[in-house]
Amino acid sequence: MILSASRRTDIPNYYSEWFFNRIKGGFIYVRNPMNIHQVSKIDINPETVDCIVFWTKNPEPMLNRLEELAPYHYYFQFTLTGYGKDVECHVPHKREKMIPIFQELSKKTGMQKVIWRYDPVIFTKKYTPEYHLNAFEQIAASLRGYTEKCVISFVDLYAKNKRNMKLLDWYEAGEEELQEFAKKVSEIAKKNGMSIGSCAEKMDLEEYGIEHNCCIDKTFIESIIGCRLKAGKDKNQREECGCLESVDIGTYNTCKNGCKYCYANYSEESVVKNCSKYDPESPILCGAIDASDKITERKVKSLKDYQISFD
């Protein structure tokens, strides 16, 4: 099983204590987002979990506890952009805080295990293509030697972020403008020793050196764990997404980063309400089990194919 922690919220930043407690406990409860009284009990012992994928904008709370992950294979998807607090409201200053944290994480885990995400790219009157290229170049130069890969994507509109996009005066760039932007970003990445891929993009950018990327990538995970995997595409993701099947342990409406482009939060009020229920000792994130919940043990297993291994 691949454990995703999490596309729905920033577990490393806000809920790392809860996560480490669940590692010790050996299981997690996860609510079905479509049926809140349907709860899955998931075994997360090292024998079952083949790899953990952490998604975060700030893993600082985990930096001094990484040794607790020693029984597991893992890597980080670390989002680091050029936006200010008008877009990423509660993310610390990038140059003063986040770049040094990225560098420290890379030193502790190895550069292969920290993937830099510059996404989503939003074009506005303030955040023009020129602005993004300048920010991307500055960050890339700072991360040279600290990561092997960068991932970009262009913002997608959902019901949950459409209003905020309008308030930011977002505009949809034309194909020619996107291609020119992609070409320049690719050149900057390569100049700084990084490969570059796109995330769930319909547009083919391979002629500019940007491959169709899988954030939960079968080949990449196999290289980390030293073993082949028997696993297929995640059917719960968009058609353009080529990610491997995984189990997400997060909860929607619990991320406190306050990003205007976020699709995982319905409203600030719902985030405040759910976060008030946070208990690091609870087996379920930002909540508790009550009599109306039906708990079912989810059948999970290792996806490793031991017939072929890498030495």
C-alpha cells in the first residue's frame, strides 16, 4: 500500500504529532468524504505500507522526528512558490524561512526524497509570467543541489476555489503563452540540475523537456524501495493524473495554510470548526468516533513483487 499524507490537508505542518502517534498505534481511522459515518480502519504497519508520500508547504514540525520514520520508505512533495500572503495566507516567508527548511530537509533525507513543486501557476495582473519566471529562477538557484526534480502545473478551477480566483483577477493564458512559459521554466530547471515534469496537465509539453509527471510514481517508488510493485493507476484521480493507487489518510476542510487556490477546503469557517476538534491522541484526524459511525476494516496489503528486486 502507498500511503498519501495527504492531498487533502498539510499533515506534516499541522498534524505531525497526530501522525507519529498513529505510526506508534499501527492503524488509522479515515472517514469516507462522501459518507461521513462510514469509517475505514487502515493498518499502517511497515509490513503493509510500501511507501509514504508526504504533501506539504512546511515540514518543519517533522524535521527533528524523521528518525521515527526509519522503518518506512517515504518521500516529500514540497510546494514552494513565489506567492505572497495574498495568495498563500499562512505560509511563512519563502526566502527567510521556507528555502532554508527545504535545504535542511534535503540534507536529512537525501535530495532524491524531496521533490520541489512550483504549483499551481496562476496568472494575474500581479503574478504575471515574468513575475513567475523571476521567482522560479531565484528559488531554483537556491535549491540547486538540494533536489533532483521539479513539478509544475497550471491552476484548475473547482467549485471551492472559483470565487477566490475571480477575486485574485485570475486570467486564463492562451496555449502559445503557456508554451513559451513552459519552455523558459524548463531551461531554468535544467540550468540548476533538475529534471522537470507537469502534474495532471492535458497539454503536452514534452517538446520543451517537461515530461508528463506522476506525483505518486511507480518507477520512482520502486527505485526508493528497491523492489517492483504490483499496482495500477489510481481510479479516484482525474483522467490526466497518472498516479499510482494510494490510500489518503487526510481530512478535507482541515488545512490551515489558507491558500486561495485550494480545492480541499470549503470555507474558512469549516476549517476553524474542524480544527477545533483536533486531538493528537485520536485515531481519526480532527474528529472522534461516535455511535452513528460504522467502522469497517479496509483490506490493505503490500504491493511488493518479490519475484524481481533491485540490488
